[in-house]
Amino acid sequence: MVQILEVINRVVTIAFFVFYAYQLFYIPFIFLFGKRLEAKKKASLPEPVLHDFAVLICARNEEEVIGDLLDSLAEQTYPQDKLHVFVMADNCTDRTAEIARGRGAFVYERYDTKRVGKGYAMEALTEQLLADHPEGYDGYFVFDADNLLARDYVERMNERFSAGHSVVTGYRSSKNFDTGWVSAANALWFMRESRFLNHARYLLGVSCAVSGTGFLFSRAVMERIGHWKYRLLTEDLEFTADHLAAGDKIAFCADAVLYDEQPVTFRQSRKQRLRWARGYLQVMRRYGWRVFKGILRGSFSCYDFLMNYVPAYAISILSVLSNLVFTATGTVRGEDLKGAFVSLGLLLLSYGAVAFVLGLTTVIYEWKRIPLSPLKKLLSVFPFVLFLYSYIPISVAALFFKPRWDPISHTVTRNTNRQ
């Protein structure tokens, strides 16, 4: 049994390397060529056109933060007459709708306790919007109520949009990096995703992925989908999968910075990531075959999408379950388990080493964007490693527990460390 377990753990280690070696290439690529290639991309952009944009915000009991988002929209360098803000106050029992109206947004209200979640709220919002404004808009921004925007966010996104991209996503930073190790780890995760996944993909001509919030899609996309139809637990991943399967590419704008509020307790983060992990399964069940057919057509973007989710999930589950089963069996049979524990330790050590490299390279490259003292910046790598370790049991738990869509309370207001 011990020998079998050692073989399984070696195979798992090799499989992780085989499946994710290409993503490790993204890191030196950005360090060596990122700034130069980004400068070339900017120089080749056409003269931007001033588009009419609808801003879509779904909010559930967000009275503490939604005013700050609307204020940051009002402070944009982009012409205000080209921005039209629509808020769906979703099952709110507070002053969210009142505050949004007071800031000049057009507000819809929805009360439906059976169809709960951002996807359903977005569906209702887009249906109402298309009914009231059938002429449509050139593009549609999607934000969460806890977001804050850099003053030139819309201007920078419009530059990429004017280059002909039908979907553009921006750089996701954090407005509460310094509220604890959980928020710091979450923030590093999204910074790494923005810089060493989406930015690298964009510069290499590969499709990016929408991550949660802060993206823009065109009138043509809205016309194709009819209205927002993505209602799974991870509607952002569903949106991405649908567009990649259709052969579309999602662009990235590194200069369009959005500040997001991250969970501050491990319990909040665990619940959020359990929902994400379950959502991954839902998306793979619904879109996996379509994305796989894209791979057969030669789409590296589809391959990249599947590799980013499926192997890590499947290998983590295989590793955990095989180690539990074989260790328990060996214990019952009275076998010496020293070799099994050494094998498991080496597997976890290799996983932690990769996580440490990912966290450290992110801190080094994004040094100026992290609002912490130099020592705390470096120390934030360690909670990032713990954050990734905790994904292993969460991935397994998602197989057995059915998480609900529960909103996370947002309380971080304008007093942030935006750079």
C-alpha cells in the first residue's frame, strides 16, 4: 500500500508540473518582455472613440459602500454624459436604493427570495434595461457595489474597447489589503491573476478570463446573448466559458485599475471559495464539452481555460482521497507508514514551494501597488501559501456540500489605500 501511495504522489507531482509548466512560463515572460510589449500595444491603438456606456451594478444591502462606487464613477476622466448608471437593488432591506438614486443612478428594485444570486439579479437588470432602452448602448460595464475605480479607469478601458475588442477586463487590485492576512492573501491571488495570467495572455494573443467584476462587453455581445443568462454560482466563469466556446477573445487592460473589497475572516473566505469550487463543477458540467471542442479546433485559449481549472481540481481531489484511503488501509493492516508520510510531505512541500514562488513574484512585480510596509509586503507571501493550501480541502468539500449564494457584508469605505 505504501509503495502504491508513493507512486501516486510522484505521479501527482509530475502531473502538476506537466499541466502548469506553460503558466510558469508566463512569469519570466512578463518580467522580461511585459513592459516593452505593453508599450508597443499602446502605441498601436487607434484613436479612441467616445462610446456611450451603460454601467450595470447589482447590489444587495450595500448602503455602506455603494455611494463610494457611484462617487468614483462621477469622478472619472471620461465624459459624464457618456456614462449611464443602472442599479438593481436586489432584495434590499436597507437604504441601498435611496442612496443610489441620490447619487443620480437609475434604480430598479427586485424582490425574489427563490431565485437568489447575482446572476438572477443581472438577468432581471438587463431585461428591464433592454425593455426601457431598446436602442441599447455601445457597451456595458459590470461592477459590484463594493468596487472603487481609478479616476482614469473608464478612459483606459475605452481605449482597448475602441480597438475592436468585444469584451475587455481590467486589473483587479484591493482596497483593503492591510486589514489582515486573509484579505492580503485574497488580494495577492487577484493581482497574480491579473498580471501573470491575464496580462501575459493578452500580450501573447490568447484570450483572457473575466474574474468576478470590472469588465466591459459590447452591444454585439448583448444582442447575441439576448440578456444576461449566466446564473450559475460562478457567473463570471460561465460568461468566460460561453464566449471562449463561441470563439471570442477577451482582452485585458493593465492600466484600468479596479479596487475590490476582499474577505477579512477565514470563514468568509472559506464560504466564498466553497461557492467558487462548486461553481467550477457547474461550469464544467455545462460548458466543458463545448470548450473541449474548441481545443479540437485548435484554440489554445480553450485549452488554457480548461487547464486553469480542471487539472488542479481533479489532481487535488485524487491526491487527498488516495492519501486518506491508503493511509487508513495501511494503518488497519499494521504497515509501517513512515514512507507514506514522507511521500505526502514531499508532495505538500512541492505544492507549497510553487505557491511561495507565485506569491513572491507577484509581490516583487507589484511592489509599488501593494500599500504595505516593505516587511509586511514580503510577509504577505506566507499567508498566500496558506491560502492556496486551504484550497485543497475546500475543493474536496465542494463535492459533498452544496453552498448557497450568500452575500458577503462589505464595510470598507472611501478611506482606502488606493494608489
